[in-house]
Amino acid sequence: MYLITIKEDKCDGCGECVEACPVNIIDMVDGKAVCEDSSECIGCESCVAVCPTEAVKFQEL
Ligand code: SF4
Ligand code: SF4
């Protein structure tokens, strides 16, 4: 299982991670990317790779 957390203060709202996620578990909320439930994350790390500000933190639990 994986845990995806997105640092709000680092996110610039570009939406790249939302587009990149193959299972659509990242959403934009008030201009910031949010992953409220990463239980369906497949661990591809695409969100980490595309983020220009290193706002996405990926953890394998
Ligand atoms: S690691 Fe892959 S599946 Fe998981 S949230 Fe990021 S883009 Fe989506
Ligand atoms: S790719 Fe990074 S900066 Fe862009 S919306 Fe996602 S978390 Fe925010």
C-alpha cells in the first residue's frame, strides 16, 4: 500500500499530477492538488515524476 501526500505550500496548482495519475485519485481543490484516499494507488510514482515543485511525497507502507 502507498501513501501520497501533497504539500499544499509547495503546490503551484499546475495540475500535472492530476493528468498523470492513471487511477485518477488526485484532484484539484481550491487550486491545490489533493489525494484524499491513496488506497487505490498503484505505486507508479508518475505524480512525483511530473511535479515541478517536488510537492508530492510518496511513501510505501
Ligand atoms: S503513484 Fe501513480 S497511481 Fe499513485 S497517486 Fe501517483 S500517479 Fe497516481
Ligand atoms: S504537479 Fe505538483 S505543483 Fe502541479 S498540481 Fe501536482 S502537486 Fe501541485
